[in-house]
Amino acid sequence: MNPLKVKIASTLLMLCVLSAAFGNSIARAQHVHPANSSAAPTVGAAAIPFELKSMEGKLLTLETFRGKPLVLNFFASWCDPCRDEMPLINELAAKSANESYSVLGIAVEDTRAAVTEFASESKLIFPIALDLNSTVKRAYRIFGPPATFFIDANGVIRDIVLGPISTERARDALKKTSIGGKH
């Protein structure tokens, strides 16, 4: 056998052995996540802090809403189930001032232009933050919109709805955040 071929074959074999022996730890090292963000948000856990800009350029954080319950809705302008649930989210926003809670929409996997057009045509009345690089989407473990988190006044998640939300489901979730009005 040609000495060059033997050397190449032995090098490849050594790389395979090293890859098998250390591959998992090397792969894990490339995807290190902070300890507190390794788990998906759950009911009863603290909501994950975020920092995003609103459509108007205002800085919005989880702390912005501290002291009042928050309905946090992840959506996209191209998402049909999101479009279907927007009248309900808008209705919740309309009632929020009287019932002392806030509604925030977080646009994911979208462009500013598309969200602006969607917000205008849907006559959305709640603040919208842009998650242009999907940082908050990933932190909240959202695989696709829509998703809605109901967070109490202390920043604790009281309910999570992955997928479209119904009026009855929204009413039940609001009760869990200590909002007792009719919806």
C-alpha cells in the first residue's frame, strides 16, 4: 500500500476516534447557554427578562410592566392563526386600562414594514415590540407564533397558551393572574 494512503487513512481513523471520544463535549461547548435560561418558561416560574424596542423606538423591558399583570403575545404578520386571534388580543387591550393590566405584542420572524402594515390594517391598540433577531423568542422557547404568556404583577408566569387562544381560554388565564373581570 502507498505510504501516503496509509498516512491519510491513519489520520482519518484518528480523527474519527477523537471525534467519537470528544465530539459530544465539543458540540456542547459550542452551544453553552446560561444556567438560568436552560429551561423553558413554565407556569409558576419568573418570566424571563427582555429588552426590546417598540415600533415607536421606545425601550420596553419586563420591568416596564412590573406592578401590573401582563398579557405577552408573540405573533407575526404572516401567521394566519395570529391574524385570527388579533381581534381578541385587541379586545383584551381595550379592557386592560379599566382592569389594570397591560398587553404587549412581540412581533417575531417579521420585518418592521410588514408589522407596521399589519398593525395599521388590524387597528391594533396595544404596544408592539420588535424581536428582529429572535432573542426573546428563543428565550421564551417559542418555536412559532402565536404564543401568549399571562404574567402576574410580580413577574411570575401564571398561564401559557401555545397556539391560537380562544375567548374562554383568555378569560381563564386572566383569572389566574388575579384579574377577575368579565372578558
